[in-house]
Amino acid sequence: MNKEVNYVLQGFLLTVVVIGAIKFSDLLLSIPPPPQDSNKPVEGWCGTTSPSFSKPYVRGNGPDGKALFQNNCASCHAVFKDLTGPALSGVAERIPDKKLLHKWVHNPAGVLKSGNVYFNTLIKRFGNVQMTAFDGLSDEEIDAIINYVDRTERY
């Protein structure tokens, strides 16, 4: 009986440690980056600078990129894995023209009709499944989603 009690206690302690580690990692990930001078390039979490998306999302300072991603993008996209659509990690580097990216999100059919080689190739790669137009998202909300995706780390 002593061994059984010991095993139960060890299991309980292990569970507490794992839950505590998860909560601690959530706490660390929720800490926003420090405010930056808007005239200077913004460094990301890894010391990289994104030329297209210079203003980071900071909680309380604009749209919630994570919530917008989950409500509008997550049914077809993941951050690091292809689903119905491509993984969104690195999208700002793949499409450095911020206006073109906004145009794509607002009106994918229009961008495809314009003959854009990148997006037409992408559509073919994903079995001609066309992205839904999100004309209701503002440019600021799209930027918040991109900033959220750029800040997300692979585990």
C-alpha cells in the first residue's frame, strides 16, 4: 500500500508541475513587446526586422491579431502547417508588398484575374481552391493578423 500511495503522489506532483509549466509559458507569451518609436524599424522577438509590417501589435493598442486569426483564418490556415490553404508563417516575407497582401485578403478573385503569377501559382498548388474574400477586414486588422503570425513561435 505504501508504494501505491507513493505512485499516486508522484502522479499528482507531476500533473501540478506540467500544468504550472503550461501556465508559465502562457504568461511569458502574453507579455507584449516594448513600445517602439514609430519612426524606427521595429525589431521582432528574434531580433529581425520586418520591412513591410513596421508597427507591432501590442495588447490594448489595436485589433487582437490572435482573435482575428482564429475567427477568420484558422479554418483554412495554420501558422506553420499547410491545411486547405498555405501556412501563414513568413507571409510578410513571401508577399513584401503590403498593399498587394491587403488587396489579396479583400479580393482574391480580383488579384487572380489581374494575372499575378505568385497567387495564381499558389492557387494551383492548393488544388484551385480559392480563398474567401474578407472585404470586411480593415487593413489594420490584416496587419494585426500578420503581426500575430510573425510573433508565433514554433514549438
